[in-house]
Amino acid sequence: MGASLTLFRVSGIEVRVHWSFLLIIVYGAVVFGAGGGALLTGALYGVFVILLLFVCVTLHEFGHALVAQHFNINVPSITLLPIGGVASLERMPDKPIDELWITIAGPLVNFAIALLLIPMAIGAATAADGGNGITLDTFRNATRTIQTPGLVNLLVYLIAINLLLGLFNLLPAFPMDGGRILRSILAMGMPYLRATRIAVFIGRLMAILFAVWGIFSGDLFMLLIAFFVYVGSRGELESVRSRSALRDIPASEGLTPNAVNLYTS
């Protein structure tokens, strides 16, 4: 996270972009540039689409961050990475219901964006058809030519990607939002550590399913997600274990009273 550039600050939250974000920009240029039509036009369109996608990702993270601030939790930064965004909370909420609201706010932002874009897509498709009205085939055609520059194609892409982001994040696997939502619901009726163990176990099963899917379909991106989910779930469990073990231990007990000064400044 250290090699990141601060873009701007909103509500006391720094929005940063990691250097590896350039990789997804290049990916967008290559994929859309090879999608047919003029190479340069397609590549520039791909960069534009990826930037709009990450505007949606940023808004998703602000959904988490602003609700966290409502519960008096400081959020120093949001960092954009090739695989998404990360809102850095200084601490986890004390109540499971607070964690539930903070977590679910992100996917709700994506669903709200999709709902706002649907009328725009209908209007753009109607105008492109000469005002004669649109049919389901209009949007089916847009999905088939989604890599071709065009307003309708762009709006359909953004609607689809926001719905996918919202739904994918609701899968019950850490570190995605669904894992935290599951944990917060479980924690309303059992100890937080036990709820985390159950949510992590389910998340690891999801990671195995992602890996199997990636292997048999040859989808390297799904394999990356499987690794990300498995490692993220382990990190979450270790973090909660540490907080649980140290919760009732005062700082004074962790200090050595007769420590020897090796040097002074």
C-alpha cells in the first residue's frame, strides 16, 4: 500500500491509487483495442471505460466509509487497486449491527448506480433508434457489441458491471462484503470470534470452488480471486483472534518493568 499516489480528499478521506493500477489501465486498452474497429480508438475507449468502472468502485468504497464515519469510525484513506478498492477503517465497529450497515452500504451503492443508469440507457437507446421505441433485442445487441465505442454500449456495460459488482461482493467470502455481512449476522447470536471462524470456513469453501472453476475453465482471473479470498480470510481470522486475545489485557502487562536502556537519545 505504500507505493500509492494521493488523488484527492473528500470528507477527510484520502483517495489513493496504487502504482499497480496502471496494469488494469493497460488491460482495458488491450482488450478493447482488440475488440474490433480502429485499434487506437478502441484502446482509448477501453481506458475510458476502466476509469468509469473505478469511479463506481470509488463510490462503492465511499458507501462503506461514510457510513463508518456515521458510527464515529475514522476512515483515513481509500486505495484503488487493480482488483478493486480498499477503505481503511481505523477500527472495526463494536456492534455487529453497525458492521452490517457499514458493509452492506457498498453493494447498495452499486445497485443504486445501476438503477440511475437504466433510464439513461433507455433514453439513449430510444434516441439511437429514431424515437421508435426499444425492445429487449436492443440491449441484447448492445451486450454483443459491448466493446464497440458507443453511448448505449457504455451505459449497458456500466449497468451490468455495477450489478455484477454488487452481487459478487455479496458472496459469503472474506474479504468481500458478503463475508462480513455473514459474520455480522452470526455475531448477533454468538461470540464474535466464533462467528468469524464460521464465516472464514464458508469463505474458504468458496475459494476452493473459485479455484476449481478457474482450473477447469482456464480462467486465470478466477484463480487470482480464489487466492485473494483464501489469503484474505486467513488474515481476517488471525486479526480477530489477536484482538480477542488482547481485548482484556492492559498495556501495562505487556511491558517489561525492568527493561535495560541500550541507548538514549
